[in-house]
Amino acid sequence: MATGHTLKAFDDDLDRLRGLISEMGGLAEHAIRESMRCLQQRDVQGAARIVENDKKLDALEVETERRAVQLIALRAPMAGDLRDVVAALKISGVVERIGDYAKNIAKRVPQLEDAGKIEALSLMPEMARIATEMVHDVLTAFVERDAEAALRVMKRDDAVDDFYDSIFRTLLTHMMEDPQNIGQSAHLLFIAKNIERAGDHATNIAEMVYYAATGQHMTEAQTGKKP
């Protein structure tokens, strides 16, 4: 009976840990979407709120780390259970960094308040949508211990990379055509890089999820990424 109680307590602790990761993911996803909205609408006040709200993600990361360490110390999980807890510990740090990328984008909005119409800017919302969906789907895969879903997330990163390459070329041409465009284009390039990094971090989480669920590392063939 005591063993059953201990197992139930561990499951409850692990569920709370997964819940914190989901909450962090929701905040990070919202921050990326909202930073894109602020960029498109030149909403400087909204961008300032994104920067301020990043503190919530930081606090959740600290709470997740505290609970994960406590769970390891008190429950001494083994095998797959330990992989889940360690994955949660690592994933919380990665999600916090994804939130930082959204914050970095928001910080650029005031510098682009008077920016004119630039082709690269029209590509960014779709790029951000894919990256945000990757974050959402990979965290759902973590909660559900779904290794196949993690693999599917990995295979979508090429689309984000393709968008980045296209935006880079467009902005480079824009800068070469008129040196006055350099400052504005540099801000946009920085924003595109932050979106691309968010997608990269989603793939990092996917690798952690796959390992936590299967006990095996992804092979290069499984990732489906371009060499």
C-alpha cells in the first residue's frame, strides 16, 4: 500500500512538472506571436509589455528547476522516470531562452516604428508561425511522451531555415541598393535570426523528448534535416 502511495505521489509530482513546462510553453508561444503583431502594427507599448512579461517565464523556470531537483532528491526516480525529470529540467531552460528571443524581437520594435514597407517584413509572420507551432507541438509531445511527434517537429525546421535564407538575401539586396537601408535592415535581420533560433531550440527539445520517451538518441536519418 505504501508503495502505491509513493508511486501516486511521484506521478502527481511529475504531472505538476509537466504542467509547469506547458505553462512556460504557452507564455513563450504567446510572446512570439505578440512580438510579431507588435512588429507589424508598430505597437511600441505592446512590445514593452512583452519585455516586462518575460519576468513570468523567468520565475517559472526557477520554480520548475526547484521542483525537478526536489523530485530527484526525494523520489530517486529510475530509468524512464528519471529521463522525464531530467528532460523537464533541461527543457525549462530552453523554453526560457525561446521567451528571450521574443523579448529581443520586442525590443527592436521601437527602432522600426517608422520603417517603410520591406519585402522581408512580409515573410516574417509565416516564419514565426511555423516556429511557434513547432514549440507548441514539441511541448505537447513532451507531455504525452510522444517520440513520433518529436520527430515530426524536427523535420519542420528546414522550412524555418529556408525562410531565414530568403529573408537574409532580401535584406542584403535592400542594403546594397541604398546604404540608408542598412540600419533598418540590420534590425530586421536580427529579428529573423531570433525566430530562426526559436525553431532551432524547438528541435533541441524534440531530441530531449525523443530520448526521454525511448531511451535512445535520434539518428541523423530520423531527423530528416538537410545536411
